[in-house]
Amino acid sequence: MHIPVLLEETVAALAPQLGCVCIDGTLGQAGHASAVMRLAGPTGRLLGIDRDGEALARAAANLRREAIPGTHTLVQGAHGDLEALARANGFEAVDAILLDLGVSSDQLDTPERGFSFRHDGPLDMRMRNDAGETAADLVARLSVAEMTALFRDLGEERRAAAIARAIDRERRAAPFTRTLALAECVARAVGGAHTKGRHPATRVFQALRMAVNDEMGDLRRALEAGLRLLRPGGRMAVITFESLTDRVVKQTFRAHCGRDEALPQGGSEWRGERPRTEAIFRKAVVGRPEELEANPRARSAKLRAVRRIEE
């Protein structure tokens, strides 16, 4: 069973009231959404979005089993299409929006999905596994230079060039189609070194997963769309698990928080992106020690949140 990370902190950040209109752009098993909707009550409305059809089915079952109140609209899609999906389903002005980024526990623990470098499975990594290019397709298609850039930019991998060359040498003999074959190739390329308990293929798998699912593009589109959909006083919370995605969230929120600058002729002018927001936390919130001990996957989680304010 997936354990939602930073659950209490996220619900506090979103501060749902009776009748709350909520969008969860990465619904998963609906752990966060269920907690929000319990406070939204029978007049609350939820739009749950997820690329993974299996996740949507589990979420629907969980919402029914727990008798979560309110109206639930679950749709398959990417959070990068948040605005179009919201408007198509009648969610024009929203009180709370949540994005819980990264790969879910279910996806990691299902070898057939191809996300894990610890269990053998097809080299897939698609969040929506019925369409689009797989990680195997990507590894077969990219040049050494393109792989190097990918591992460096999306994986922040210092040894990107050496890994790309090693993959190129081995794929000439046989294409990479399985997760363990690729993970072992990466380990050999870097001498099998683990950094602070991290598997040597961690960053390469992260980069491939992000590229296959256009995670950075989806995130940027979802952040801007979500802020436009919020009604004044509405709140948006985002949980990240990688420094790369956390940086994008931090920079986007900071741009919309803006600042007032004094004018030489008197008065002030606001500098920043529209719509205006204010930060709910001074800095990112991380898990409490008891949560980190109970759920190791929460160790890299960071929560940032903003509130839309009147123009």
C-alpha cells in the first residue's frame, strides 16, 4: 500500500474547507486527495488526474471503500494538460491544487513497469504504458552526445559521458530491452560505486524516466495552469523528490510571489509574474524524523506551497 508522504503538512498547506473544490493532478492511490476531501465534506468536489489507468482504478476503489465524501471526477491524462482537463470537466475556479511528483511506490514495486533498477523487467518507464516511446526506444535511438546531455541535464549525473559511451559499446552487440541489463552496464561504467547507499544507475534511470514522460515540460505547464485556475485565496501545494524538479517549483513560485519596488516619484510597483501569490512556507517543508523512519521514500520529499492573492 502506497503511503502518502508529508500528508499532514500537505493538508495543512491546502487548508480545505467545507465545499472545497480540489484538483489532484497526480492522483496515485488518492491518499492525499482522500484526506482533503474528508475535510471538504459532501459538497466538496474532486478532479483526480493520473496518466496511469491502473492507478486511477485503484484510486476509485480506495475512494469507494473509505466512503470519502463529495463528488469525484477521475480522468486519465497528464498534469501538463491540467487546465484543459479542468475546464473540460467543469472545474473553472479551484480552491486547492496538489501535485505529488515522481514515480509512485506501485510503479517502482512492479517490475513489469520498468522503473526499477533493482528488479528485472522490460525497459519501459512510461507512466501511461499504452502509448509513446519507451526507455528502450530512447536508449536505442539517442546518439552518445544526446545520451550524455540527457544524463547530465535530467539526471545531474557527473559521469554522464562515460556512461553514454559504455551503453553505446554494449548496444552494438545487442539492444537494451531489460532494466537489469542497463543497470549493470551503468554500474560497470562507473566501477560499481555506490554513493551514500545510492545505486550507480539511480540518476540514469531518473533521466530516462523524465525524458520518456516529459516530466519537466509537464511540470512547468501544470504550475502555470494551476496558478491561473486558483480562485483568490486558493492554494497550490507541490511535493518533489529530485533537486531538479524542486528547483523549477521554487523558481516558479518565487516569480509569482514577486515583490513591491519603491518608485522614485513615490508609491510602489509590483514586480513579478501574474497571477500574484504569496508563499505559505518560508522554505521547503521536509518530513519529520518519525515519518522518515517509517517511510524511507519520504527522505527526499520536499513540499512547497503558495496562496493566490487578489490582484
